[in-house]
Amino acid sequence: MSQQHTPPAVDSATVTVFASATSWIESDALAQCHQVAALDGMKHVAAMPDLHPGKGAPIGAAMASTTLYPFLVGSDIGCGIAVFPIKLKRAEPAKLAARFPDLDRALEPERDADDPAWAVVKGDIPAGHVEGLGTVGRGNHFVELARIGTVFEPGHASRLGLDAGDLVLIVHSGSRGLGERILRAHTAVHGAGPADDPAAYLAMHDDAVRWGSLNRRLMAARVAHALGAEPTEPLVDQCHNLVELRDGIYLHRKGAAPGDGRDVLIAGTRGTHSYLVAAHAGPDAGHSVAHGAGRKMSRADALRRGRAKHTVEELRRTPMGSLVVCGDRQLLFEEAPTAYKRIEQVIADLVDHDLATPVATTIPLVTYKTADLGSTPGRDRRDHRRKRGRS
């Protein structure tokens, strides 16, 4: 299967879409790729099979340029997915779902000084940014307890310490308010224009990337302690919203995971498998792979269609038998599995274009989106109410 090369406009960079002819790629997303390709200094745009339109720039793309454009990375700098092994005596979704901590409630250094999750923090907190620590955020972010399903590459899985039936925590989140603050400071002066001081932007950007990684570790530790397990180091932790400098070229990734010899968890939906892959993408693909299934519906469409087809209770239990912790009914519909593309097609496109090799699938057991206060442990529920009362 050949790559789809879309014809560049005059003086524009090349655009390559790594998807099959049967994959659903929105015309608006392709139009955004060509808009980006026309920017000064742009060399190449590599679109992944999970490509979909974003705010001003496509999501699911790696964009190489001699000029650094902060808006191509966006506000959630450092957003990524980490995978942590976890040991539990029993994995009964109904009991475990009720024990998840309130990950909308931030850890505060003074109030929560005795929280054991702090043990994963080594050294200073990046940028001294203590707001929102240990929280997941909204949108497509989640924390999921999952089981390793089919193992395609036993040798590779064994090197990671994984086998079929093992339990893992999957954490998808980013830099919360820190990345947004960095982008706002830039756009207030330069709008969608380039960074006038790339080194200064990259210093702040790198802090946000480190913060996002730390935040994923904190959440994994909070969940592990709540479920009666010991926190562990991540087996995989790859960021998919960032920019890196490669041979004098700025490689912007927006919803694209590093694919140069890394292990990457490519998220499906809360009602499907996800895939752990060994990525081996080259320069034509921006050294990148897809980061997930990719949306096929806008949030408004997912909300409208979902309310016509499903009840809230139907969306809290998936066809796979897993449970969804989500007290926000609108978010339940916006993030329904039907709002996303088929993860199997995304993975097949990556394999067909020799960008990645599947290692194993993960099967969701409990997916946490946002606190359901009706089943949140008592202390967190009281603190949540007090916090709301102050706001």
C-alpha cells in the first residue's frame, strides 16, 4: 500500500498522509495540513491515520520547519501517555471503580503533605508550577486500569516485563495550566506567528514536558495507593504534543507520538483495545506515529447523536464489560467510543506503511474520566464540596 502524497501548493512544503484509501480523513483536516505547509520555513507535513481538525492546526501530524511555531504544538505542551505495571490480588471492575481517587482534586503541597504519592517526585517541581498537580483534566484525557490482552511479539513484551493477563495503568494527560500559560504569553504578543526567541520558548516548553511526565507519575501513584498497590516506574512514557530540534529543523508534533525506536501506547477508546507498539518511523513520517484512534465526530455531533442513541447508564458500561467513572454526563457523550475512528484501522495503516509493529493489546477494565461524586471516597467528596463552595 503506497503513501498518499497530496500535491503541494506553489512554494509550499510537501504533505504526506500515512493512511489507506479506505481510512476516514476529513477534508478540513487535509486543508489544515496544506495551510501549515504554506507557512514560512515549513519543509514537510506528515499526517498520521488518526488525523483530524484542530484549533488552527491539524491534530495527528508531525510538521518540520526551519522556523519554530508555538501554535503548532498548542496549549497542552507535554501531553502524552504513560503505562505503569500494577499488581493487584483481584481485578473486579465494580469494586475497583469505586476506589479510584478524585483526580479532579489537585494535590496541594501543604494540605496534602502526608500523601504518599509525593514519593515519586524527585527534585524540584518543573517551573515551580504547583497548580493542578495530580489531576487528569478533561477532554480526551483519562486514567485506565487495563489488562494485557493479545501479545503479538512475546520477546519484545518480555523485555518490557509484560505478559498476557498482566495489569497496567494507562495515564493520558499533559501539563494542565502550565502549557496554556506558555502559549497565551506567546500569542498575546505574536498571535500565530513564530517564536522570536526560540531558545526562551524551548526552555519553558521543556519545563512543561517534564511537568506533564511528573503529573502522569503522580496520578499513577495516587491510583495505585487507592487500589492497595505499590507505585511503579513507567514502562512507556511518550509525549505527543511537543517540538524537538533535529539537525537544525524544528519538528512540531501535535497529536503524534515519537516514532524513532520508541515503545508507544496508541490509545483506542474506553470501549476498545489500545495497542502497545514498537515504533520505527523515518524522516518521511516525521519520525512519528499516531497517538490514538482520532476523532471522527466533533464534540457537538457526538453529544447530539449520542443522546439520541444511548442512555447515560449504557455509556458507563462498555461492550467489553469495562466500567467508566465519569460524573459529567456531557463528557460521557462527547467521549463515547462511537465518536472515534476504528483503532484497528489506524494500527493497520501504521503497519502497512512500516511505521510500527504491534507488541500487545490492552483491554480496559476501569476508565476514569472525571469524578463521580456519588461513588467518590468520603474525604475527597467533602474536600471537593468545600472547594466548590470557595469558588
